[in-house]
Amino acid sequence: MSTSPPSPFNRFRSRLIGKADDVRERPVVYVAFGDSVTQGCMEYATLDLDAVYHAQVKRLIEQRYPRSVISVINAGVSGDTAHQSRARWERDLFGFMPDLVTIGFGVNDAHDGPSGLAAYTEALRELITSIRSRTEADILLITPTGMITSDNPFIHACDRPAVPSFLHTAEHGYLALYREAMLTLAAAENVPVLDAYQLWFEQARDGQDLHARLANGINHPDRQFHTQLAIAMAEKLLKEEAAPKVIHNWNRGEID
């Protein structure tokens, strides 16, 4: 008789159940580690800490485990790259003894083009190795989302100096290279991955103007996409659960 492979998030769920069963256990800790998308950056100079994907994931998990306690650490830093983030691994990640870590980098890294791929991959590999050796956390990689491909009316005047660099990166397909590098690393290291890049471009097949889905017109997905990302992530984290009973209105893209 064939059996399904064990979920890579069994330990995370066991912690949620354990905390629900015993209030004396320490809170479940999820560290969302990444760049401006993880930080919650939306329109120019705007943070939306309620709409960012990991805040929505927290609410979805709480619907399934209402008696558990989960703390989410927003460890997103605008403009950060996988390589540069080394300077804050200890402070923003390991110090919290996480049970779950999501890692989302690539939008800023991609500006370095092909020459930066080795540093990007090595930083991610080292981070994965360090998390595994220093914590018991489950890990989920998140590929970069989309970015500007042409000038558009959704860009704030103060953001316009950054446009040429993003257009150069888009025109040369560098973001796709970094997405592929993460997918390759995920397979080699046996780490689950949420392909936000694919999720982003699936919208184009529906005839949507992707620039209108960028909150700042450049590289920050809008709130609706954060909801889509949160639903996809929760489905991965809770996939062995009875999904229709876990979270209402998923198919409509709504979060109660």
C-alpha cells in the first residue's frame, strides 16, 4: 500500500498542537526573513503590516488552531539581499529560536545579474545549513515576485530614479535567473519552496495588467497578491489537514 511522503512541516504543526494542548509550552515562533516584500512595503513610503503575507498566514493558522499561540517575527528589510543579510542572521533570526523560517530574497539580488548568482546561492545555502544546525525550525523558501517591465503611471515621482535599474534587470531576464537558482538550490538541499514568481505571472494569463498589481509600480506586489501568497503558503503548511474545514472562503481569495 502506497503512502504519502511526510510533510516537511510536521514539526511546525506538532508545535502548534502542543501549544494548544499545554499552555505552559513556549509560543510557536515563525520568522519571516527577507526583503521589502516581507517587510510589508506597498506604495511609496507605505508599510502595511496587517496585509503583508505572513500576517495573513498567522490569521489563517489561528483559525485552524484557535487555542495555540503563534508569534510572527517580521524580519524583512527593504533593499536587503541574501548576501547582505548575513550581518543580521544572529539578531533577526537565531535569537528567536524559530519553529518555522521562510526565506524570501531575489528582487534586489537580481540587479547584480549573472555575476551575482554564485553569491546569492551560497548565501542561501549557508543560511539553510545554519538554520538546520542551530535550530529545529522547518524551512520554506519563497522565490522572488515580479517587477516592472515597462514604465507605467503607478510609480511615485520619488521612486523614479530607481526605474532605469529595474528596467535593465527586467529586460535582461535576471529575475528569472535568480528564481531558477533558488529552485535548483531547493531541490539540491531538499527544502520546500513556494514559487511566488510563478504565482505572480499566472495572473498575466488572466489578462491582468501586472503593473497595476504592483503597489508602487516597480517591485512591491499589491495587497491582493499578498493574500494569494498567504493562501498558497497556508495550504503548504497545513496540507495534511482538511482544508475546507480549516479556512473558509479560500477559493474566493478571502481571509476571514
